[in-house]
Amino acid sequence: MTDSETKSVAADVPAFWGPVSLATPIAAVVVGFLFVAGASKAVGGDTVATAVYSKVSNSYKRQTTKDGRFKPEYYALSNGGRIYGTTSDQTVDRVTYPQVAEIAMRLLTQQNYHYAQNKEQAKLLLVLQWGSTLAPDDTHKQANVAANQVASDNIKSKTADLEDVLASGGASKGQAQGEAKNTLAGFGPSMMSSGYRNEHAALMAAADSMENQMLRTLVDNRVRDELNYRNARVIGYADDLADASDIRRWAGGGERFKDLIIDVEESRYYIVVSAYDFQELLKTKKQKLLWQTRVSVRSPGNSFDDAYLAMLKSAAPYFGQNSGKLVRREESKGTVELGDLKFIGEVKDKQP
């Protein structure tokens, strides 16, 4: 991630957050909290297919000790709510911020990221966001396919009608076909078809109808593409899609692009962990994005409250690291001990 990309991504954050802002009171963000033993919670079984993408700014690099381990870094934590333009369902709403925060914190500790005891110690502000992407409405696509077929069949029928009446008037097959082509090209009736203005007008109307339907399809496709692009950014697919959309896509090697688009056009649960320079935020109020890790799973066939643990486990090795590309893997859902969280101060569960 270049410095210019960092600024660009950081500039996008307020738009994604909607009403949620980094202006959350600092005292509320950095307050300490205590873990109290609670009941264990079983989180499903088997595995879930996750997709992880992580990117790091050029201005951020983890320091290591002589034995190659990461030096500890300290962070404050905040609830970013849902990303603007995404949604939730009952399984998302059942999961609270304290639950997501606790699992994230335990996994962050494994990467030697630790919760700061005060704002002076915190170097990073970690923002947690989760929800579900919006899938394109397939009914529009199916309706357009059907309407395009109807319009195409209508043109064929009206073309045949004009050619038949011209042939019955003595025109050769070639002349009749040429007259129909000229009509479709927008030319008025020639002397040859001046006596068949009704058939000529019907073919012109069919051509206009086909053009209007194609324009509607183009508009719907553009809306679909824009939604796909937003979803791709949310779940970390944008770079891989751009890489797959090259000459290989049109030369028999486009299966990867198709696979990615299928994922993007399907509703997916996501979790995004964004790390900002906390001291920079305190001093200048500027949002400097240092690293961001995104993980997602398909929504159909899964529930967020059953999958979020596996999602965070799959993302954890990439906290503060470049994944290089989209990383797909099967992650065990497993079980986890969920303790009750007590907060000193308050960070409310914010939703758009």
C-alpha cells in the first residue's frame, strides 16, 4: 500500500462508516476492561470456507526481536459498526460488540498486539466492523434476459413480414433483405417499400423497442457493476478481480474472474479490522490507515453467529501483514470460551 493509496483508503473510511466516526470520545475508546469468567459457548462444527485479504501501508512495518519475534504493540479498540452500503440479518444482530472484541483481542495477543492500559501507551486504534454485503437483485437480470429475447424475436418476426410483402410485390430475395437491413439501420422506406408503410413502420418500432431495452440493460448492468465494485472492496476482492480481468479473461483463462464474480455477487458476511495511527489521531485528528485485514464467508448456508470465530481465526495470522493476494482456506469453527466483558466507560454498539 503506497502513501497515496493510504490517503485514498483513509479518505474512504468516513463514507463507509456512514454516521460512525473516529470522533468517538477518546476516553471511551481507550478505557480498560476486565474479563470475568463466563459460560462456554459451542460455536458450530465442521469447517467454513473463508477468504482473507490484508494490506499494509508503506509507512508501517512491525519491528522484530533478535530471535525474529514481533515486538509488542499496544492498541485502543473501537466499534466501527457496519460499513456504509452493507446490511445485517438476525444472525449478525445476535452477535454483540463485546463478543467480537473479546475474540479479536485474544487472537491479536497471539500476534503480540496487546490492549493498551492508557492512551499514552496506545500506538494503534483498531476499528472492528462486521455485517453482510448486499447481493445484486437477480430478478432484474432475469427480466432483462427475457425482455431482450422478446425484443429480438419481435425484430425477426417484423423483418420476415416486410421481406414477405416485398417478395410478393416482385422484389428478389436479396432486394427484400437489403430493404429490411436499411430499415433497421434507420433509413426511411425506399420506392420499393413505399407501398408497404405499415410493415416498414412495424419493423422500425421493433428496432426502437430493441434499442430501448438494450439501454435499460446497460443501465441495470452499470448499477450491478457498481454494487459489485463496492462489495469487492468491502470483502477484499478488488485487487484480485483487477488482476484477473486481463487478456486471460478473454483467451480461455477467465475461470478465476468468473469464480471471483460469483463470490462478489453473492451475499457474504464480513469482518474488517482496520488499524490507524492513534497518536496521529490524538495530535492532528487525521485518520492515518496503517493496515487493514478483511475476511468474509458466503452468507447462504452459513450464519454469522456460527462463523465469526472461524472468520477471525482465519484472519488473525494476517493482522499487520500483507497477504499478497486473496487467501482462501477452510477454517474449523471449533469452540470458544466466551467470558462476559465489563467496560469501564462506554463504547456503544453503533449501527447505521
